[in-house]
Amino acid sequence: MIFILYHQITELYFKLIQHELDQLLDQPTLEITPTLTRINRITNYFKNLSHSFDVMHSSMDPNQFLQFRTALLPASGFQSAQFRLIEFKITSVQPNFVL
């Protein structure tokens, strides 16, 4: 249950990141203040994700986690469709700042 819920939370963060990226990419020109605000939000979402893995570590017995994780091999969090979309969107960002 913990693993499944944690995965769902991760996917929700990915959705938030995609939303911010879509807002950036839909702008004809990127104004510095709103752009930095969105980039800071994205950064914050990724920070929360990277620090949240402790939920898995502290909430599951290590043997339970390894048994469950082994059952998912060779799957990886990097195989999330949303994560791949984020990668594609980030590489398509071409700054055109208006000062």
C-alpha cells in the first residue's frame, strides 16, 4: 500500500511540473519574473520528490521493500510516461526573455 500510494504522489508531482512547463512553453515571450516564479516552483517540486523517498525508507520494512521492488524489475521510476514527457518538454524550452 505504501509503495503504491507513494508512486501516485510522485505522479501527481510530475503532473504539477508538466503544468508549469506547459505554462512556460505557451508564452510567446518569457518575461523574467513570471518565468523565474515558475522555474522556482518546478525546482521546489523536484526537491520535494528527491527528499520524499524517505517515506519509503522509513515506512516499509527493508525486506518488504526489496521483495516488492524485486517483483517490479526491470521497471524503473525513469520509465514513468510523465517523467519522459517532462524530459521532452525541458529540452524544448528555448529562453527568449523580455527584460
